[in-house]
Amino acid sequence: MVLSRLRELNIDDDQDMTQPSAAALDMLVCAAKLGLRLRQEGGTLTFGREWRAISPWVASKFEETRLELSEYVPDLGQSNDCLVPLRPVAHAAASLVCVHPVNGGSFDYQHIARSMPEAFSVYGCDALDGLLALQPDVSFDAMTNRYVNALLASRLGHQPLALFGGSSGGMIALEMARRMAMLGAPPVLVILGDTRDPISTPVYTHYRRKRLEWNAFIEGLLPREMWDVYPPEHEFWKLEVSERLAYLRDRLTSLQDGSGILAALDPLLMEDYFTAFRRHLECYGQWVARPYFGRALFLKASQTPDVTNSQVFSMLQGDARIHSIEGMHHLMYWPPAASEVSTAIGEAISDALAGTNSEVAHRSRA
């Protein structure tokens, strides 16, 4: 349906929409998890963060990926510290930029990226570079300004793009869209993935806030570990703060020893990472509700309460639609729901592109 709609608009005429190999896409997911950034340095695509392979095989795979991606990844800028290619496509009709949820990473979007219609490139926008460098953003405004500047400094910012913010990432995506519109470069669509009001609201108890803080911290640095410690009966939740950090430090050491790659994550800095992450979380409490008048899509998990009376949803004052996704909030980004999410987003972007083309044609006739 998406491709046929785009062909009606002549968007993909004579364009060969191809994407990297499955092996390269797997390496991109690995790079996203490790906080590695692709940058243009002297006209050459490179992984910007320092890392060293402890397996020649892994080193060769990253080099193969880097060479292959040169054909697909547009210029992301020499100073790129937040844009992460998840599934780049040559001659894409538009790009979907997925803004990180509260954990700061773009790893959660891997399944949505894989199942998006082939007409669209998918990129992440995340905070891991600053968190790993122990230099988190100092405010919500600083965070959103940095992301907007990065997009506009890259080729992505000058092509059709949609912004998608899953969960709390919706607040960031909404503010990014508002600022881009003010700068004359609005996204064709902003998508909120079951975004709720900020965690500072009274409905969140102290216990729930602290649990969310730890969940998000683990998801950001050790995303595969989160599923092990998530059950409330896990021994991790009986530990004191220092013991929890020691537990994660031991787990990180064992994972790196067997992963084939050692990125910038230093197990000895676990306490510093946690401090930086808590500063990162403070930014969300500074979110200010501001109206957005552009086209929007709200993806609502079917098993969560009504959203129409929320402060976030009330800021969507343009053409805003709600699409229900079967299941729970935290499972929207994983199979099987991810496929439904990708289809809904693909169709909404196609409709938005059609609307944009109609408006351009109308102005031309006028």
C-alpha cells in the first residue's frame, strides 16, 4: 500500500530503493547498542567513538560495514554526536528519525526499523555519546536544540523527514518539531508512541520513579540485561545502590569479555555513568508544554488509559490522529507489535507526503 501510494505521487520514479545487507544492519544495531557514531571525517565515513576489537573477526565486520554504508548513509556532519543509522535506504522517499526514550538509546527501535516499508530510511537520535563521555545535556532546551542543530547540519535536515518519539521520547520529538517549524524546516509528520505526561506528575509514586530510573539506566547501557532483572522478585531489587552498581559492573565486565568488542564503556566508571544518567533524567522534568500545529500521529497502546485528556496530547493542535496498537506500552517496539507500528507509521508518512505535495502544487497554481 505504501509503495503504491508513493508511486501515485511519482516520488520514487526511476529511483532504486536499496538497503544494506542483513549483516550490515546487524552491525548497525550493535553500533547503536555500544554508542558508536558514524561521522564524516575528511570525506570518509568512520565510527567516531574510540573502540578496540578484541576479535579480528569483529574488526573485519565493522570495516566491511563501514565500506558498505558509504553508499547509503548521507553526510551526517563531522561533529555528529546523536544521529544513528538503523536502516539507511538509497534514494529514500523520506527518513524516519526515531528520538530516544528515557533510557537515552536508540536500540529499542531496531525492530521497527527492520519492518518499516522499504521506501523509508530509519535513523536513531540518541543521547549515548554524551552519557558515555559523562557529559549529559544540562537542560531539556539544550538537548532539543542540539538534536535540531545536528539534523539541520546534516543532509537529513534538508530532505523530507518524520520525527518519531517512543514513550517519553515523544516529548523531545514534539519540541524538536516545533523548533524545526520555527526555523522553516518542519518535519512532514511527528509521531508520538504512547507518550504520557512527564514523570513528575503526582500519579507516579516515589517507588515507581526510582524503579523507572534504574530500569532506564540499565536499558541504556545494558539493553539485553534489562529483561533478566526486570521481574520485581529478581535479587537485583533487594540490593542497596552501591551493590546494584557493583552487580552491573560485574555483568558489564563479563559481557565485554565475551562480546568480541570493547567499546568506550568502562566498568570502573559505573558510578559515574549512573550520576550522569540521573542528570540526564532531570532534563525531562523541565519539559514545557507548547502547542504544535503541524501534522501528527499518536500511537496508543490498547492496554493503556485514554490519552485525550493528557497534557501532551492537548499540545497537538494541528491535524492529529490516533491509531491504536494492540498490546501494552512497553511491548510496542518489539515483535509482533513492531510490525503494526511500522505499517501505521509508513502509511501516515505516505499520507503526509501526499498532503505536502498537494499544498506545493496548490501554491504553484496560485
